[in-house]
Amino acid sequence: MYDVTSIQNLKKDVLYFVAKASFEGTLEEERDLIPEKMIDAQAENMVQDMARRMQSQGLSLDMYLKYTGMTVEQMKEQARPDAEKRIRTRLVLEAVAKAENIQISDEKVDEEVAKMAEAYKMEVEKVKAIVSKEALEGDLKISNALEFIKKNAKVKKAAKKKAAEETTEETAE
């Protein structure tokens, strides 16, 4: 069964299971809480990101659409399930960041800007002009929240035993 020895362990375990449930999409009631416009915007961003990646490899979005026989609207519709999952995941991670009072120092933001400048072969000031400090802080909080969950998640013996039993059953078949 489940062993809770302290309030701190309970808090960590609850955070873990809420995050796990959201990642797996089992918090179905959240679907109604996410506005369609938010999902549409995320799907649009995903299509634009894909177009930028293709462009960097010498393939335009128009060429891709021609090869696949798809329209931009079909691509967006195809991206909607992943867009919704990304939003749900981000909302859970934002809640973890808030619950754990995760803060990002100006130094950490500057370090990340420097990494971005190096990666894109740009001047630091140009990156600062392009990238919103608030958005970058938000992304770093999300990243730190994910690390918090990984660090504090505890896999119970019962879960390990069940996973081992399932593996044994699969190999026996």
C-alpha cells in the first residue's frame, strides 16, 4: 500500500501523481478548462515551428504541403492533440513552480541569454531585444519545476513490482 511518513512526503507524492496524470492525459476534466483559442494558438505555433525547422533545412512550408497533399488547416488540426497535451503539461508545471515558489535569478536569465546568443551566433544584446525576459523566466521556471518533479518523485516498491510482473508476463507470451 501507500506509505506517507510526513506532510512533506505527501506533498511531493501528490505533486508527482498530479503531474504524471496530466502527462498521461488522464485528467480529462481539464479538457473543458482549456479554451479552444489557446489550443488553436498552440497548434499554430507548432506549425510555425515546424515551418522554421523545415526552412532551415532548405524546404519551404509550401513545398512540404505540396508533397504531402495537406493544407495548413489540416496540419493545425493534426497538431491539436499534441497542442492540448503541451498546454496541460505546462499548466501543471506552472502550478508546481508556483506551489514550490520556484524563482529565477537575473543571473540565471543572463546565463540562458548567453547560451542562446552562442547557439544562434548572435550578440547578447540582440537576443535580449528579441526574447522577452518574462517569457524566458517562465520557461526556466517550467524547466526547474520538471527537474523538481524528477528529483522528488518516488517510485514505490509496489509500482516497481507491478512493472516487473508485467515485463515477465510479456516475455512469457
